[in-house]
Amino acid sequence: MSKSSKANWSDLAIRLVSALVMAALALATNWLGGRLFALFWLIAALAVLVEWLRLVMPGRASWPEIGLGSIALVIATLLADGGRGMVGLIFILVGAVVLGGLATWRNKQQPLLIAAALPYAAAVVLPVLVLRQDEPHGSNAILVLFAIVWGSDVMAYFTGRTLGGPKLCPRISPKKTWSGFVGGLVFGGLGAGLVGGSLALVLLGGFLAAISQGGDLVESALKRRFDAKDASHLIPGHGGVMDRLDGFLAAALTALIVGVIHGGGHPAHGLLAW
């Protein structure tokens, strides 16, 4: 076996172990629920906030914005965890305006992108908290989201690598193909149907899988704009937390919106019952 082949297998093993650890933590905290679930996703959201801000304004100069954004994110999460998700959302939007104002006052470039860091990071934690709180359907709604995003990510990769073909969006992400995109939609939809136990969820799962892949492209465009390969090197073999959750946060936010529109005050039920 050549040195390059050994390196490829080593990289794949690292990626696989990291993915299994992250999946186990996500599944365990979803099963346990409560404060541990909220803490797990808050930590992930804080990591995404730091990665975004360090990406658009690298260096020590980003710490005032990181500090303010972190405080706002913690308060909003506590509000959402206490059943006041709408108040938490308003707090995030106000915090984003303050964050952009702080960046402007400090003569920082890209104040709109700096302000966007807070709602982007909040999309990691607030939607899943609101969905998870809708008992007795909350836990299953999160499992369906996992099935959609994980199924889409894994099968988009393998389908694209196996079939190849025309590129999806070469200027933003040169390796993504249309075959991978379609494969992600199909398996994301099938995952939703199997885990949710409903044929109707296959179509919704395919839609959310498309949203997930769109979220991945948005983050890729941001990294390309700032000439970065990964958001950070926090997760061995995977890059940063933002690299792993870009598609999930987009799908989770969309799932919450669909659930609220269809289920009113019971978003998890609205997401699952068709």
C-alpha cells in the first residue's frame, strides 16, 4: 500500500471516529432531553458564533464582538429553554443590531456579516430547543431531522463520488455534483419516512434535504469569500463546528417554520403529522 493510500485510510478513520462520537452525543442528549440537551446545542452554537466572527474578522480584534454575541446567545437560549422562544428570538435580533453597531463604531469592515453571526449561530440552538420541548413528539422530530441531514450528507458524498457528472455549483463548491445533490434528496427523504413512520414525510424530508445542502453552499460561499478551507480545526478530520452544522441549522430552522405553520403551538407535531 502506498503512502498516499495509507494517509487516505488514516484520514477516513479519523473522520469516521469523529462522526461517530458527535452522532452518539447528539443522540444521547436528545434521548435525555432537558438542560443537558440545551447545553449541548448551546455549546455548538457558541462554537459556530466564534468561528463565524473569527472568519470575517480574524485576530484578537474580534473578541469584543465574540463576548457580546456569546452573552446574547446564552440569554436567548435560557429564554427558549424556559418556554419563551419568541422572546429569545427577539433578543437575538436586537443583539444582532447591537453587534453590527459595535462593529461599525470600532471601524470594522463587513458590519452586516458581523451582525449576521448572531442569528446564524442562534439557528443552531433555538429551533431544536423549541421542537424538542413539544412533547410527546419533540424527541422524534429531532430524530427525523438527524435522519434527513445525516442521510443527505452521507449519500450526497457517496453518490457524487460514485456517479460524478456535472458540477452543482463549481464557483462555490467545486466538488459537489448534481448526482450527489439528487442522491442526498432521495436518501434524506427516505430517512425521514423510515424514522418518522410516514410516507408523507418522504416528500418533506426531500425538501429539507435540499435546504440542508443549500445551507452547506451558503457556508462554502462565505469561506470562499474569505479564502478559508475550513471554519476552524476544532473537530479532527472535519474542520470546524460550522462546517458540520451548516446544513443542519438550515434544515432545523426550516423544519421549525413548517411545524409552526402546520401545527401552531405544537411545532413538532406539525412537522411530523401529515
